[in-house]
Amino acid sequence: MAGSADRLLVTVTALDRPRLIALILSALAGTAAGLLLPGALAAAVDAVVAGRPSFPEVSWLLILGITEILVGLIGGILSARMTSSATAWLRRKLADRYLALGTRSKFADGDAISRLTGDCTGAGMVASIVVQLGSAALISGGAVILLAAMDWRLALVFLGSIPFALMLARTHLKNTADDVLTYQEVSGELAARMVDAVAGLRTIAASGTADREAERVLRPLPKLSLAGLGMWRTQARMVWRSGLLLPAAEIAVLAAAGFGVMEGRLTVGQVLAALGYVALGMGLVTQIPLLTTLSRSRQCARRINEVLHSPVPEPGKLGVVPGRGTLELRGVTVEGALRDIDLVVRGGRFTAVVGRSGSGKSALVNVLGGLLIPDEGTAVLDGRPLEQLRPYELRAVIGFAFERPALLGATIGDAVGYGSWAGEAAVRGACQSAQVDDLIVRLPNGYRTPLAETPLSGGEAQRIGLARAIAHAPRVLILDDATASLDTVTEFAVEEAIERTLPGRTRVVVTHRSATAARADVVVWLESGRVRAVGTHEALWRNPAYQAVFTEGAQ
């Protein structure tokens, strides 16, 4: 995984080659200006001390200083642009993979958000980090060479500090790698728990379990704190050690330079230049925090690759065959939800799916509709396995509506027509069937009202979701508790409207209402992930255990 993460970082670095080249050139110009500055300062000081005209030397010193400032400014702008474009590229790539994984994704929502935000940003910074480290290495090496060219004795004294600097860098990297990875993993876990808690805020408040939920959400904090403290301790040790190493090297070189002045080998200006070269030579040590950032980028890339390397089943290549919408499950098992299900849903019929909470109702209809690929067994539509069908054809013939629909689009009309070719007339007809047209036409701009400016209750949002499913005019319509927020009168009116709008279509409805089950042609009764019985509501009602499914509190 580490090797593939590094390859991803190489790809990210090379995304914007023109800017990368410009960044490298600006870094080289800054490096050259930085290395020339001590020599220019020495020449200016010596000219002033000797009483010679110093205008050329001072002018050169100013030019170098201004150049270094301008190059730094340009480099900062280029780094920001490259980081933003690389981050956007990673987010697009990661989002595409999440969408391809769909309901098969093993990554929690909060963790996915953490990877899309923090990890993509961390990995996107890699080009800037590498160029900065390369520049620091060039400056350090060049400073040693220029110091040796001025006086090899000074360079020899300075080189005595290099082993300590290398040992400091190695120890820092070794101690931070594990802490950085742990910190990122726990941050993702914490984000996942927080997203779950926010999604269930009303349930938590109603059940009076806020304190217990807060404890659950914050449970990873001690581990996060330990990882954070580990990074800060390592950082603190690096800071004070490097803080001692630089003045120690400067004092040693200054002492050696003092002997050079006494022997007439060095001028006052050269002593100042020597101190400047020492500071530049130790620049790589002062950039050790960048090594931590580079380590973080590598761990970010590793976490991104965990998603990118998650296997996505090959999309089917067969077309949908004509039929009435008969669905069949053959030996279907979904780990933790369904066990060895054999079921036939006849085309053109109204099938209700009932069962207590946790019995596997949503998993069953998700498998029937091709949203969830079973761990074992096969789901079939009109004789052809769903996984063999082209995704866009499958989605065209199977429509879904959910208890909590996610409404997407710029306007209400867009939200209803989302994912279909439905025109304005079809959209309005679908809304009339879902009993929501009267609400929409009263909005300031009707169907063109921005979705963000349209406050919707739970029942209204459900009806918009229903309208979206109806607008597809699918062969099979699956409603996963999609009328739970509607009163029984409205629900009955919606059912009648759907029957008129989409006559002869297969309907599979997850419900907890006995009245809805009574209107169905057939009822599938689930219990603990298995089909306990299939039959009419009237026949099943003779069983007290079936009656208990609909009693208050059973859900």
C-alpha cells in the first residue's frame, strides 16, 4: 500500500506540469539569490570598512534581497494554485469511486467526509512540500560548498554538525509516522460517529440518551489525544534540539573564523558571510517540520488508496429483456441482514414487505432493485440476473422511493426529474400522482423555485421523492417505507394515483401499516433475515405473531 501511495503522490505532483516547472524555476531562483546574499553582504561590509565606494556592492545586495522576496511571493502563489487543483483532482477521483461503490462501500459516511476533505488536501500539498525540501537541500549543500570555497577549515568545522542533524531528522520521521497515521484514522472514526449522531438527532432527543450518545461519539478521543500528544512531543524535541544545534554550529564556525581573522585569512565581511552560510547550511534542519507534513501526505495518500483500490464489480453488459417486471431471489444471503432467501415477486402485482425492525426489509428490497449485490445468490429481473444488466438500463426500469429521500437539483422541478428524461408535463403529472402538486404551485416560482429556498416537512419531502420515482415511469416501483410520513388517507390517494398513472406495474412496498398490507396482492413476511411466510394479508392475519408485527412499538 505504501508503494502505491507513493505512486499516487507522484501522479499528483505531475498533474500540472507547467506550474510545477514554474515552481521549480522560482525555487531555483530563490535558492541562487539566497546563496549569493552572504557573499554580497560580505562585499558590501568590506567596502564600507575599507572606505571604498560601496554603491555597486550595496546595489547588488538590494537586488538579491528584492529578488528573493519576489520569488518567494511567486512560489507561494504557485504552491497554492497547485495544491488547490491537485486537491480538486483527488476529490473528483475519490468521489467517483465512492459513487461507483455505492451501497457496497465499507466506509462510513463520516470517514468518507474525512478522506474527501482533510486527506485530499494533505495529499494535494505534496508538490509544494517536495519542492520546498529540495530547495532546502540545495541551499544547505550550496552553503557548505561556498563556505569551503571561502575557507575549507570553516567548512570542516561545520560538517561536524551534519551527523547530528541527520540523526535528528531520522529520529523525527521514525517517531511521527505511526502517530500521524493513527491520528488520521481516529479522526475519520470520530467524524463517522458524529455524522451518525447528527443524522439521528431527533431520535436521540426523543429517547433521552444524549449523554450516552455523546459518550459513544467521544469515545475515540483518548486515542486521538495520545496520537496528537505523540506528534507534539516529537515536534517539541525536534524544535529544542535543532534550536541548540544551530547556535552550537554558529559558535564553532565563529570561533574558527576568529582565528582566520587573526591570521589575516578572513575579513570582517567574510566572517559575516560565514555565519550566513552556516544558517543556510542548517536550513534543512529547520525544515524538518516539512518532513512531518510529507509523512502526513503519504499517510493521506495511503488512506485515499484504500478507497481507490476497493474492488468495484464490473458493470453488466446485457440489455433488459421485455417482461412484466417479475423479480426473483435465488439463495440470496447478505451478511448480517438476509439468510438464504428464495422469493418470487410476480410482475404487475402489488407486493408488501413487512417485518419488525431489523428483520431485513430494506436489505431485501435493495437486493430486489439491484442497489445491493448479495454476498451469495442471485437477483433476477424477468429471467435475467441484475448484475448482468447495463446499469443505466437497470435504473431506467426499476424506480426507488425512500423514507428519507435525498433531493438533488437546483429547483423543485429538477429534483423531481433528477435522473430521468421526464419533461415538464411528466414532472407535473408525477407530482399530481404523489399529491404534492398543490404544494409546489403555491411556491413563489412554482416548479422553478430553488430547492435551497424551499422548506419541506418530512411528508412533503417523501412525496417529492415519490414523484421522482413515478417520473421515471419504471417497470418496477420499489417504495422503501416511502409513505411512512403520510397520513393513511393521503397514502391511499397516492396508491390510487400510482395505479392510474402506472397501470400494470410491479410495486414492492415496505410498510409497517396493516391497512397498506391489506391492500396488497401478496405480503412477504420477514423475520430475522428470513422469509417466514408469503401470502395474503387476510390469510396471514390469523397468526398472532403476524398481528404483533403491526402492534404499537413493534417497529
